[in-house]
Amino acid sequence: MVHSAYDSFELLTNSPSKIESIESYASKILLGCTDGSLLVYAPASEEMRNETYTLERNLKGFARRPVISMLVVESRELLLSLSESIAFHKLSTFQTIAVITKAKGAHAFCWDEQRGLLCFARQKRVCIFRHDGGRGFVEMKDFGVPDVVKSMSWCGVNICLGIRKEYVILNATNGAISEVFTSGRIAPPLVVSLPSGELLLGKENIGVIVDQNGKLRPDGRICWSEAPSEVVIQKPYALALLPRFVEIRSLRAPYPLIQTIVFRNIRHLRQSHNSVIIALENSVHGLFPVPVGAQIVQLTAAGNFEEALSLCKLLPPEDSNLRAAKEGSIHIRYAHYLFDNDSYEESMEHFLASQVDITHVLSLYTSIILPKTTIVHDPDKLDIFGDAMPLSRGSSAMSDDMEPSPELDDNAELESKKMSHNMLMALIKYLQKKRPSIIEKATAEVTEEVVFDAVGNNFASNNSNRFKKINKGRGSAPVSSGAREMASVLDTALLQALLLTGQPSMAENLLRGLNYCDLKICEEMLQEGSYHVALVELYKCNSMHREALELIDKLVKESKSSQSKIVHRFNPEAIIEYLKPLCETDPTLALEYSMLVLESCPTQTIQLFLSGNIPADMVNLYLKQHAPNLQATYLELVLSTNEDAVSGTLQNEMVHIYLSEVLDWHADLSSQHQWDEKVYSPKRKKLLSALESISGYNPETLLKLLPSDALYEERAILFGKMNQHELALSLYVHKLHVPELALSYCDHVYDSTHKPSVKSPSNIYLMLLQIYLNPRRTTVNYEKKISNILSPQSKSLRRVASKSLSRTRSRGSRKIAAIEIAEDTKTSLTSDSGRSDADMDEFIEEGSTSIMLDEALDLLSRRWDRINGAQALKLLPKETKLQNLLPFLGPLVRKSSEMYRNCSIVRSLRQSENLQVKDELYSKRKEVIKISGDNMCSLCNKKIGTSVFAVYPNGKTLVHFVCFRDSQSMKAVAKGSPCKKAF
């Protein structure tokens, strides 16, 4: 016997007749005897208790033959009895109210309480009757079965029958039969209905559990000591009537034996309200359940923790706190028992179910170092059994008052144990399951504290004693002694367990997420074990970025000589990856430590600056100080990404960098007498491209830095930025001698100025034509304008700007200096396209000997549609042949003729339209309206008479003029006086 689940008590003895059947009703016991009488016994109290029962009534002649079976139907106040037939009696007086004559010779029956259906078996027939609510029964079905029915029970809408050789399911609707399995050869069939709706079918000494369709449950086998004749179910136990005793087994797999109670000559076993009654030949015994709490104490003391936990679920709902406390204490005891028997994973599952503090579990692991906490444990949560026997440390020993005993004899033995790998793996799983809820509480605590600080600091200062600090670099907020301390203990222990089991990658993942690891303890352990990656993550999660970056830099340097596998995981790219999130949170620190990898990984570092959204001015300043050779590369990438987001200062600085490089290149070639104006190095190409595409620089400043005898194309671009188009074209034509560049320049200026939003200046092509036709005059104007641009006030700036320019000074600069003396000669900086005809003739006469007529004619032929023909003809020399002007005049004349013809057509169309409108007006004025004395005003419904009238455009509606005027005035007021607005 494992424990006492039931106590046996003799309820009555010396029955007047031999007992054949037994049933209970309220506190009364009904005995069906072999002589057909009914004995009614009742206790002194109203409830069935372990006290002697006395005979209350003896109903002789209740039945003609022995009462084989009885059933009480309390909901309908009926008593069903099976003797020679099935009879229904009134429960209060036991008066017979109905007898089913067709049930004569029946040997088994079952009752469906919900639908009021009675099913009985007679020979090889099964009949179904329905109770009509009164005294009558209505026959519903009558089916034939293969053999005589020995046992039967309802299973939903079907009926399970135990016939002589097998079990079958009978469909109560159509009589279809489906086989389940064969019955035993020794014991008769036994069908018992379970509270879950399933069925328990007996096969020899095995009880097989099946569902309502006859399908076997995988773990549904109860093995009895012998084949039972009857089985009673009283949760959580099943009681079987065996020949020599009553066997009690648990209904929880694997259905262990709980208790055996020895009796002799047992006839029947029947369930009562709060007990199980046993009928012998002339006496009745009662099996009364031992209180669940007492059973739990017995099982716990005996070490049967699983059964004790299952019984905890039977405690009354109103004792939920007691139930939770008992379950928690049993889980703790069971966990310690399993832990001492090396079942670590199962032990941790029970620790998890007990809701005990993790510090209680971690106390079993002496090698785990925990941070100091202010958490106070409640010993009442560990055990609540005051009468439990003391257990060893391995089974969570408790004292008589159920408080944990901190000092036990085997403490030294436990602390001296070496933690195995399985122990630590079980601990890891336990901590990982506990972690989400603890981290959630800690996060909620942080959020609450932040809100508290935001609401007001006065209340926080008055209650500052409620908080303490934890050693955590992620912030300086006060930490209470609750959730965050527990989270710190958990994460610190979990990290150590992961490292001790050789799982550094898991430790790194822990540190990468939200964690509350103790900095000091974890740092020491990671340093001792050389877990560099995890140490970097520890510094990172605690916002110790300087320490992390210095460690990475140290490991990068060591990797050049060391062959350690872990060290090689650190390369310069690791620093860049670390700096990426810092670019947004701490750009100054990111720039400071980016200098460590700027030389080794320049491209990646610059990409870091671009992707990190660090202010370009700040990055440019750092590069100017530490890596000036990369300054241009960075500015190029920034401008290519988003030119509008770059300030004019940076654009100007990038152009100065390009110019400085080109000037140095020019000085080197000039010193070797190898300078060629038509040679373009990559640096010079970048400068030209920047001068054309960038608009944020100051062209006047750059112009003063250029040498006077070289870099004419750069000078032309700068003049163009200053709208000095004549100077720019003069350089293309007379210095570079590339008319194509001059023409491209004109096209660019023309396209940029001929837009709806831009006011077009004088024709740029006429300016180029003047330069071709009067080159000497153009050269003089160029030198005069240069002297005005390079004024005396700017000469000092030009000297200081670049030392490299001193080597490039030539006769061009001396010539410009000479020109500066003649500043009294004033020339206009605007274009000369607006000169008078006399001036044009003067230019032609001065430059007729050296004019560039071929280039001028080519310009006219290629851009005839953009040049004013009359002005161009005035600029041409008088001796120009008309044949040479055909490519220019031919399309020009055709276009002019076409425009004249189109204008004539438009004028004719407009005249015709004017005549049509006039004709329509005259026709409208010719309409005649006859007014008689019968005409009525459509507004006032009065006769028109001789009054002034008005006619609507349809020609039919007539109104008084006064009415019309008044109606128009009312409309004007209603619509906001549109007439006044029109005026």
C-alpha cells in the first residue's frame, strides 16, 4: 500500500435477508434482497458518515423474485429495479408506477440521464424506451445482436455492448454494429462509463480505455491484480471489486496501485455521494476518502511527489492560495530530490513550476558567482507542510515549521561537488525559460522610473531612499531592489553557465540584446577566459565604447603577429562595424576612433562617414587635420550623393583642393618646359568638371590664383560663372584656338537663358561673331577688362594665395600689370551686341585685315536660327561674297517667308471671324416681337401694357423692365454682388 486513500467503516450488519443488490439515495442505503424485499437503512444524521445505520423500512413483496439491480434517478424522482422485469418506483414512497412487460427476462440495462432513455438487453435483443415525463414509457427501437449481452453502457448517442465473446458499438439510430475487440475468456465482459465520456472495457485483468467510437487510447491500460467483476470510478481513483479485496488505483497514467482493502464474500460495489459502499452477504461497509490534504502530506513524506501533485488539483477552488502553496512546496521538494539523483533537467522543470526565486536554484551551483542583492526571500513559499518529515538537502529538507534549513550536514558535500556539463545545461534551460518574464518586469520598472522622473523631481528626491544603485554602465538611473536586481542575477549566472559549457557564441548573443549582466563579475570572467568578442559586446551594451574600441584596436594589432584563431576575428573592418551605430549617437567619438583605420581602410571609412549621417563640415575638418590626402575623395562622394545638402564652403574647399593640385602639376611641368595647354591630366579633368558642375565656390577668388599664361580653359569657365561671356569666348578663340569650345559655350549659355523663368541677355552668338570679325579690338577689350577685374586692391591677395604661383609668373602677368596702370580707359563689362551701326563699322574697319571670316560664316550657317539676321549682316565685312552667305541666308529667308505667310493667314482668319460675329449681331437685331394687350410679365404675372419691357434670349419670355432689374438686383445680393465685382 502506497498510502491510505480510503478509510473503511462498517455501516450495518445482520441484514434480515441476504443482500442481492445495493443503491444509495441521499444519506440512505437501499438493499435489494434475494427474497424480493427492499430494505431501507438510514443514519442518525442527514449525511452518509462513518456511523452505524439502522433499518428504517422493510418493504416485503417489493418484487416477486430477487432484485438483481437497482438505479436511482434523482432528477426524475425514480427508482429503477431489475427483477423478473424492469419496474419504476416513486422514490419517496417506493410505490410501483410502471412496469415494462417487454423487459421480462432482461438481465442488464443502462439509463441515459440527459435524454431519459432506457436501454435493456433480453436474450439476443436490445430495446430502447423513452420516458415521457409522467408514468409512461414509449418504445423507440428494438434491435437484434449477435449474442447474449452481459454488460452495457451508453456512450454518447451509441451503446457499447459487452457480449459473450467481444465488445461492439451499437448505433442507437439504425442498429448498425461495429466491433471493438474481443473480450476475455475467463472473466465476463465489463463496460464502465468514465467521467470524461470514455469507456473502460475489461479484458481479463486489464482495463482498456476507449473513446465513444471504440478507438483505443495509446496509454489507456489499467492492469488489475485479478480480473474485476465491478469497477467504480471516483476521481481521481478507480476502485475494482476483486474476489478477495477491493483494489484502488490512480486514474493518472501509468495507473499505479494506491491501496488494497481486504473483504470476504463481496457482492457489489456502488458509488455514493461522498463515499463508496460495499455490499457483502449480510452487511454493508463504506469506503470514505481520506481528506486530500492528508493524502498529499502522506505522499510527500513518502517521496511520491507526482501523485501528490496530481492530488493538489482536487483541492477546493476556494482554497486556491493553499493549493498554490502546496504545489510550490512539493515542486521544490521534488526538484531537490531529482537534483540529488542526477536528474537535472527534470529537477529544473519542477523548480520552474514552483515559482521559487532563481537565487534558491543558483545556491546549488557554488561555482556561479552572483552579484550582491538586497532581495529578501520568503521562507513560507518553500514549504507549507507542518507535519512533513525532514528531508535531506537533496530533497529540499525543511524543519517542522516548514522553514528552510540553511545549514545542513551535507552542505560541505554539496559545495565540494564538481558541476558537470549536464548540471549546467539544465541550469541554462531553466534560466532561459525564466528570463522573458523577469526581463519584462525589469523593463517595466525602468519605464516606470523614467516616467516618474519626467513627471517631477521633487517627489523623486523625497523618496530617494527607496532606490539603490546597481553596477551597470547603461545608465545612472536609480535601481530599486526588485526586478532589475533579479534580472542582474539571472543574466550574470546565465552568462557564466554559457561560458562554462563552451558556448561563447550564445554568450555573445545574450550580450548583444537587452541584458542586465553585472559588469564587474562578467568582465573578470571574460578577461580570464580570453573571450574577446563577448567582452567587446559587454562593453558595448554598457555604453563603454572607448574601452571596446581600444580593445578591438589592440587585438587588430596583435592579429598581425599572433596566429590565434580568436584574435584573427578582429580586423580593421571590425572597428568600422562597431562605429556604424555610433555615427548617429556620438559622432565625435566615431570620428576620433575612425582615425585608427583611416589609412588601412580609407574607402570603407569614408563610406562610414557617408552612411552615418555625420555632418560633412565636421568630417571635413577631421580629414583636413589627420588625412588631407583623403579630403578630396570624401568631398567627391558627398557631392555625388547629394550636392544640395553640401554647403558652399565645402564646395569651395573642394575646388581649391583640385586647383592646388593642378597648380602644383603645372609648376612642375613649367619648370621642365613641358607644359602643354591641351594636355589633360586626371587632376585637371576633375578641376574642369568641378568648375562646371559646382556652383558653391567664388569664381573671382579662384580667378586671381590662376597663372596668366596657362590654364585658359579654367579661366574661361570662371569668366562664364561671372557672366563675362566676351572674355570667356575670347579665351576659347584667341588663346585656346578651339572654335568648337566657343560654339559649345554659346550653346550652353543660350540653352540656360532661353527658359520661361530666365530673362534672356543679348544674343551670345552675335558676341562670338564680333570676336571672329574684329579679333584685334577684342584682344584690347579683353586686356582692359582683365585689368578691371584684377584691381590693385586684390594684388596682395594674389601674392599670398599660393606660393606655387610665383614660379608660374610670366610675361602674361607683366602685361596684366602694365595694363593695370591704364585703368582710366573704361570699358563696359556687358556684351557689345547693343552697339550702334557706326560702332559696328568701326570694328569692321579696325579688324578687317585679320578677321576670322571662315569661322564667322561657319557659325552663321550652323546657328542661323538663333542669330538676328539683320544685326549679323551689319557686322559682316562689305566685301563678303553673297555666295558664301547662302547657307545662312537660305534657311533664314525661307523661315522669314514662312512666318510672313503664316501671319497673313492668321490675319485673314481673324478678319473672317470678325465679319461672322458682326453678321450674327445684325441678324439678332432684326428679330421682331409683337406686344399686345394680352402679353403677361413672367415675373409679376401682370400685363405688359405700354410699360418698358425686356425680352429673354429665347425670344419668348417677356418681363417688365422694372421686374427684370429687381430680379437681377436680388440675384446679385444673394451671390455676393457679382456685378460690382465685375466692375
